[in-house]
Amino acid sequence: MDNSKQDVDVFKWAHEHRDEIAWMSQNTNHIAPSNIINDAIEEGIKKKIYQWYPYSKGLFGLNELILDDLHLKEQRSLLTSGGTEALYITIRALLGSGDEVIASDPSYFIIHKFIRLSGAIPVEIPIYKDPWKIPVDEINERITSKTKMILLIDPLNPLGTGYSKEEVKAIAEIARDKKLYVLNDITYRDFSDEHHLAASYYPEGTITIYSVSKNCGLAGMRIGSLVSTPELMNTIAKYNTNDLSVNIIGQIATYKALQTKSQWFPEVKKITRTNQLKIKNMLENFEDIFLPVYPSQANMFIIDVSKTKLDTEAIQGKLLFEHKVFVRAGNYVSAKYGKNFIRVSFSVPEEHAERFINAFPNVINDLKNM
Ligand SMILES: Cc1ncc(COP(=O)(O)O)c(C=O)c1O
């Protein structure tokens, strides 16, 4: 890599060159059908709907569409600015100083940051080994008198691991037994072969975190939701910051996307799985590189490059600056293991996945020869 690029903010650079980049770094979805959604947005813009504050509970019917999607019609949905804010509000409402939350490393660390901000402690179970997810037994071992919550990200960013029905059920039972909350982040649910909500087994103590960023390709719209029983919602919604609701254009786009998702999502999933398989086939040429989890139950997986001893940030930089393929070095999703891997997402057009497949061997060979 060009030495002058070493201190460049990769996100800034990638955004500056956005139109040329194969964006495989943030698990965003670039293959959802934008025409249907664009028409709905244009209609809203024509009506100048942005001049009003939205109805505080959201666009009529939108919460119902979210609850229908989850088959949780008895529950309540609160619209938020992305799943991120749903996580923040929930954590703020339910956790306090000294509380412990069973979590993992690797994980999606912004959630751990929110936990720490509330004065609580994420108890990070190391999971960078088979089965690449939190073993149910280990949850039991880590529970103390201070444990208040289990963070269940399923499917798990960054590994792509999913939990079986038996595992989700067992986690829900532990939580009920020990009177713990389950914070069930299901952002990647639609990409999995089978998915089981903790709320199906333990509705009274589960908060389901919902997002349309990844399944519907609406990351920039910043719409999500938190879903719980009406009783739990009474406690959590006190911390809702969106007294005046969330972005109306985002709500319109979400409404249309959810209304039509069953028609087009199977194709998104098919492309995602095809890309995933092609990447796996390419990686089979390397003896010193492996995929911990395949097939990923999400739209990303991690590629372990630890045996190559290469610097993952150098791999990220070379792919980005020389090939305009943006993947993520692991350090941002694992404190302990981040140097071992890069994370690659594949809900992108097949040509973009091909660009990664062509560039990756060159980058690895170039770096090995440096
Ligand atoms: C596990 C997980 N939860 C939540 C989010 C944030 O989603 P949103 O865009 O809805 O804020 C992400 C984004 O990558 C994620 O990976």
C-alpha cells in the first residue's frame, strides 16, 4: 500500500469514492429493489409530507407491519432511529450501575459501549472457537447475583453464526428461571435458514431489536424498532427520545419495503448465498486462510487470516485503495481476536462480489511478498 494512505480515514475515503466502491464492509444491502421504494418516497416528497411532524406513534400501520413480520401481534413496537437507538433506549431503561450482561467477544461492540455507558458491565464470553457462538452451558456458569440481561445477537455479527431452536429455547428458559432480560438483536434474521425468536418462548422478559437497514436495504433511512410486551414497553418507552417520532421519509420507505418484502427478499437471499459460496470457493485455494462459519446465517462472515501473519488493516487498506473493494478489518468487532480476521459482507451485486474474489488473492500475495 502507498505509505501516504496509512493515516487516511477509510470511511471518509470510501464515502468520497462511494460510486466506485464495492461496499462489503458494513453488511448493508445493495441488491434490494430500489424502484418500488423510490416510488413510495417520491410520492411522499410530492405531498411535502416532510413539512409535518409525523404522528408521534408513527405512520399508520407501520408498527403493525413490523409485528406481523415477527409474528408477535400481541406485542408492542416502538419506532426508533435504527436498531441502534432501539438498543440504546432499551439499555438506558433497563440497566444500571453494577449490573452485568452476558455477552460475547466477538460481538457488535456498540451495544457493549451502551451497556458501559449505563454503568453496567458486559461479561464477554470468548467465542472465537467452535461453535463460534455462546454455548448455553457457559451462560449458566457466568450468571452471578448481578446478572440482569443476556445479549443474544442472532444471527451474530460478525461471525454469521445462528442459534438453533433448542438453544434459543434453553437461553429463554435460563432467563426466565433467573429473572433476566433477553436483549434479542435479530437484525440479520431474514438471511438465515431458520430463525427462532426468544420472544416466542419468553415474551415477558424479551426485548426484540428490529432493523430494516440490512434486510430491506434501508441503512441510510435509519429506521428500526424495539418490540416487547405492553408491560415492558411501559418501562422502556419512558426513555424514548423520539417524542416527535422518527424520519417520515424513512417510515414511508420502510412501510413499502415491508409490505412487499415477501415478493423480493427470496431473490436478495439467493444472490447473497451465491456470493457467499463463490467467495468460499475462492478461499479454498489458500491453505493458510479459513472460514470459521459457513454457511453464514447472515449477510456477512469472517475470513480468518491469522496463519498468514498479515496485518488485517493492511489487507483492508490494499483492497480499498488499490481495488476499491471495501471490507472491514476485524478489530472493530473483537477486542481480543480482531487481528485474526477480516469481515466481508455479500449482499452486493454479483459483479461486486466478483471484484472481491479477483482482488483478494492478489492482495494476499502482494502482502506476502512485501
Ligand atoms: C447486530 C447489529 N445490531 C444493530 C445494528 C444497527 O442497525 P441499524 O442500522 O438499524 O441501527 C447492526 C449494524 O450493523 C448490527 O450488526
